[in-house]
Amino acid sequence: MGQGRWLILVIIACLLSLSCGGELRVKRKHNNKDIDQLSVYNHTLATILVEYASAVYISDLTELFTWTCSRCDGVTSGFEIIDLIVDIQHCLQGFVGVAKDLNAIVIAFRGTQEHSIQNWVEDLYWKQLDLSYPGMPGAMVHHGFYSAYHNTTVRPGVLNAIKRAKEYFGELDIMVTGHSMGGAMAAFCGIDLVVNHEAKNVEVLTFGQPRIGNAVFSSYYCELVPNAIRVTNDHDIVPHLPPYFHHFPQKTYHHFPREVWLYNIGVGSLVYKVEKICDGSGEDPNCSRSVLGNSIADHLVYFGAKMMCESWRSCPLMMDSRLRDYGTTDLKGNFILSRHLPSSVLKLNTEVGAAAGNNQA
């Protein structure tokens, strides 16, 4: 290993040691409103939404749009996608659909692809709070995560899909999920819906989400989106990033509450997964911060669901040519596949034998 590589590892180790220890407590009241009552963790709901967060990684858009993919069965059977949003320019993907068993609109965002995670993780060590969140004095956020949701085709696609879904299915709860960077986008989507669109009954549940803002932002977040849960897994490295520096409490990144930490106890074959509900600080030192976040493997599987693409390609896409009848494309190649409401059934031949008609990009 080269001398430069060793230097990077030493610096990262120093950063991790500095990011351990004390914490800045998130303010529990804002504008005289008591917000101590945080979201109650629902294990069953978490194991359902993780399946949506996993399915959004599917690169075969025909299978995903028609909900016939290998990850589109079991607890998510019967889900109907309203819009599938693909931002080619920034390699982003998400969907909005209706889960009738949950009586809710489900929004899911794709995270970082596993083959680029190493570089992405290294980049996150150096990211600074570099954007003031609109309308929240003192709240600072990560520009890249904010922009991935707000400054791409993703946001208008999501908002339009929600509007169409409610026009057809009526007023429904909204559940937003995502993994890794997709979790960061889900978090920004949740607060956007509440603050800018006065959405009611919004729930955010993310997996392996990085920090996205400072303590002031976290305080606003837990007031405005009290039904928010961040699930972290054992030694998953991403929830530790960007680093939390307790020596600089006003300037550092700070998770919003509430965290649920999954970890193993036991020896040998007698190993059990524990789900620990953490305190309301957002930075409970007895949860994921109690261990060294040094595992990418722990980042790629949550509740047994694979949080990665099935095969590696650069921003992969595969789609039946007939699916283009459901799509709109802008000048930069970004496109949205939209279900033709009120029809609730897509009459596409998704048999393997139809693969000859596929176009790959």
C-alpha cells in the first residue's frame, strides 16, 4: 500500500477517534411546543418498508414499474407504482406508489450503488455544513444531499405523483423511505412535504442514513416531522458520516432522532439480533455511536434485505421498449414513467420471452 494511502487511513482513524464521546443535546422544545413525544417504533412496518427501500435498487425498469421484480413480492405484493422517476444526469432513482394494505402512499429513493460506496464514504469524511436551510435560522445542511432531492428532476416528479395519487385514491398517509444516500433524500422529502406542502400524516423511516444537518436543523426536524425513525445496523459505517465532532458542537453534523440500532448478541451459532430504541438526542452514545463504524458489509443488508443493485453497471437501466409509451423525457435524458390513471393495471408482457424487445441503456 502506498505512503499516500497509509496517510489517508491514519487521518481517517484520527477523525473517528475525535468523533466519539460527548454530545450536544437536541433542543426538545421550539416555539413553546412540547415535542418530547417522538415516533413509536413499529418493527412490522420497518420490515415492510425495508422491502421498498431494497426494491428501488432494481435496474430492470419494466419489472420495477410493473412490480414483478424478484424483490416485489411477499409483504409488498399488490403495490401499485404511480410514477417511476429516473434522473440520468445525476444517476438517481425513486418511485411513488400506493400500498393499499398500508392505506398509504409509499415513496422510496435509491441509495449509493455498492461499487461506488468506498469512494463515496471517503468523500463524506471531508464534507462540511455548507448550506443554510430555508426559513430555519441557524440550520445548516449538507449541500449535496439537499441538492440531490431539491435541485434535480426528483422533487417535481415526486410532488406530481403524490398529487395524482391523491386525486385518484383519496387522502392517504405518506410514508417515505430510502437507504444510504436514498435515506438522506427521503429525510429531505419528508420535511419538504410538511413545510412547503402542508402534508399531513407524513412518516419517514430510513436505513443506514448519513447525517444531513447540524443540531439546529435536527431540532427543527424532530418538531416538524416527529414520525421519523432512522434504523442503523451494527457497525454500518455510513450513519457515522459525516463525522460528529463533539469539540465543535455548533458546527458539527448531528443526527435527528429517533434512532433504532440493530446489533447482534451471543456467541457462535447462538446469535440474536437486538433492536434497541435509542434516546431522543439523535446522538445516543449507547447506540450505534457506542461502536466503531467500520463496516460496509453491515451497510448492505438490513433485516435480511439486500440494499444494493443486483448487478453492477454505471447508472444501469433496462427497459422494455413498449414501456416508453408511459414515459416523458426531458432534454437531458431524465425521464418519468407514469401509470395511466384511472386504469390500475398495466397490460405489458413481462414474460422472459419478451426480453428480445428490451432496450438497454
